[in-house]
Amino acid sequence: MPTITFLGAARTVTGSKYLLELDGRRLLVDCGLFQGLKELRERNWQTLPVDAASLDAVILTHAHLDHCGYLPRLVAEGFAGRIFCTQGTGNLCRIVLPDAGRLQEEDAELANKHGYSKHTPALPLFTEEDANRALVQLQLIGYDRPVPVVDGVEAMFINAGHLLGSSFVKLTFGDGRRRTLLFGGDLGRYDRPVLPDPTPVAAADVLLVESTYGDRRHPPAEEEEKLAAVINQTVERGGKLIIPSFAIGRAEEVLYWLRRLEEEKRIPQLPVFLDSPMAARAREQYSARLDELDPEIREASENAHRSRLHAEHRMCAFCTARFQVVSSPQQSRKLVESKAPAIIVSSSGMASGGRVLHHLRAALPDERHTVLFVGYQAAGTRGRRLLDGDREVKIHGELVPVRARIERIDSMSAHADADEILRWLGGFERPPAMTFLVHGEPEAMAALGATVDQRLGWPTMMPEHKQIVDLTEFLS
């Protein structure tokens, strides 16, 4: 009796974990952290309802923390099997997981030092050492290549166009007629810079598809106009532009648009600082794997190199004229203290941690400055509170007044909207027996389910957290 247990991203956006039990074998597809509301974050500390040591393998769709960030904890709890992923995902995991462990340790240290934790002592969820141990277990696989992950089960990674290395995971198993499960991970977008369009898939018996933006459509592309306006208005006020950005994926797109606006002389040549060690290393990975990116990026990189825009040949697509990577904490502190107009791209994207908090703490009380959000802000995050108009936010245990301008650009999202999800589903030559809607808030899921029913006539299900579903009837 094959079953799937929804251990995360069930009626919420984060914490992706799907336990597949099949003929005595246990596979975990994705191993992500919960983020956002406190009651969700507390799930990260709860013991999984499955013994980590009993898992045969883990398969990752991509390297965002809400899909891979629980791995160090899982390994610390006894998981010793292989972790299958694409080469791009593995390379990014080597960046994000140790960094996440280091931040966990630093946050616990700060909480203990300043006494703003309710726990004594405050402990990290996992450590940098835990993360490094998990990395040893990575098994890197190329796209579109079926590989055995356990006896009788093959996995194939299909490019999802959401992040470098991101994929749909197609599991095939069974004697006689082969059965297929497709784990959608996060679905990328169409006709966007940096990444290719999501790859169409012809068929699957059971499908899991994200629904983050299942109840809405992204506005028409507004990056150029809105970004140029925000930058020029901030410059007129003599302020800084702080862009909280997801370190992998979003930072590269932001830098792409800044370079393009500067080349078109629609913004002045300002100092542009990338103040995120993780984002700086991720940028190197994007530049090293240009063959997996959108053809426009490859052409831009070649053109920039020919025009000698920047000395770093393979990174030219993500460089402005006065671009600088902030390497050390000392340099970051000096940048925080600086009063000169500048553009600062720093993580984290939801303003939940990292160096961006120091920039926000300094910039938010000053009306000259602007904070620009360029990605989804989950409920309960500091980014969502700022967008919702809170006039003060807590940073490092202290309330900080909000006088700076708060702006947003929604069209830069890397998640497909309702129309794009339907466009991708339209590539199926036959409908799945069941489509599970995951990775979304209940309202977005319900809206997407209604749309799929009306337009495609497919059956859908919105699983609950920890719900166990018998897949037998869908695979018969």
C-alpha cells in the first residue's frame, strides 16, 4: 500500500517535506524549514513522526531553505542515507546550509548575550558542523537522466526554471505497468530573465503542484519602470535603497535589472553593494553554469565581456559599473554607517535574519531611505509587517521606528502565478489521477483548485499537515 505523508507545505507555503512509503522503503522528497509565523517555525523543533534513521534516501527539488534547510537537523537525528539532487542544487546547498547553521549559532549567541530569548540557554536548531556532515551525503545527478534511488524506484530531475538547479522530481516504480509520481517542487515562470521556462511534462499518475500564487496573477512586468522610479526618487532624497533579497536566485535577477537600467542610462551609476556572503557565492555558481540559464543571460555576459564592462568574464551579466561585493563584517559595518547614496542588496529576502537587519535598523528611522521588497513575504515575517504598514518593528530585540519608504515589486517573483500554473498543467497529455495542491496558503489553494476543476476538470486535493494518503486507488 503506497502512501504519502504531508509533513510540510500542506496548507502553508514553507517546510516542504513529503514522505513516500512504498514496499517497505521510505523516501523523503524535500526536507525544508518552516518559516514565517511563530507557530510554523515551532514545527522545526518538533520531532518528525518518522525515525530519521529509517529513511532510505532523501530527494531534493531545489536549494531554497524551505525545501532543503532541515537536512542538517535530519542528519543530526540519525539519517545516514544518500541525498539525491541536481548538480546546481548540490552546489547551492554547499553554500546555503553551512551559512544557515552559522546564522543559527550566531542568533542563539546574540539571544543569550542580550537575553531576548524565552529559552535558557537559547540553542541553535542545527550547527554549521551539522550542515557540513549533511553535505557529505549529497549525490549529484544531471537533468533528464533516470537513476535508481532505492531498489525498484527511479528518479529523474526535470528543469523547473525556478532557481539554478531547480527541478521537478519524477519517481517511477512498479512491476508491469510503471507508475509515476511527479513532485513539482516550485514552478518557475515563463519569459523571464536569468532562468529558462519550466520544462513541460507529458504525464504522471499522481502530481504535487505548488499553489503559492494560485489565487492571483502577477502584474505586467514592471521591473524596469518601477525599479528605475524607486531608485531615482531615493537618489533625489539623498538616501540609500535597501533591497532585502533571497540570497540565491533573486539577488541575481535584481543585479541583472540594475545592470540593464544602468546601461540604458535610466538610472545614475550608483555604488551597488552585494552585502551577503551567501549571495556572492551563489552569484559565482550562476556565472559558472551559464549553460543552464536563459539564452539572454549568456548573450549579455558575452556582450559585456566584449565591451569590457567588467573584468570578471563569466559574471558580467550580473555587474554594474560600480558593483562591489562586501566581503567582511567590518566592511558591512562601514557600509551601514555610511551616509552616501547607494544601492544595497542584502539577505534575507523576508528580512528575517542576516546582514540586511543591520541595514534596516539604520535605515528605517530615516525618511530619506527606501526599503524595496522584491519577493513573497510570508505571514508573520518582518517583511510582511513592513509591507502591511507597521510603524515599528523589532530588530535584535529592540523596537525600531519606521519612517523610510517601503516599496514592493511583485512581478519579480520566481513563483508561477495562477495563469502560469495552468499553462504548465496544460502541457499534460493526460490528466493525473490526482493532483495534490501544496506549498500555498489555504485561500490560494482553494482558488487554484476551483480553477483547475473549471478549466481542466481534474480532481484535486488540499492535504492537511501530517495527513497520510493511500495512493493505491490513484496508481491502479
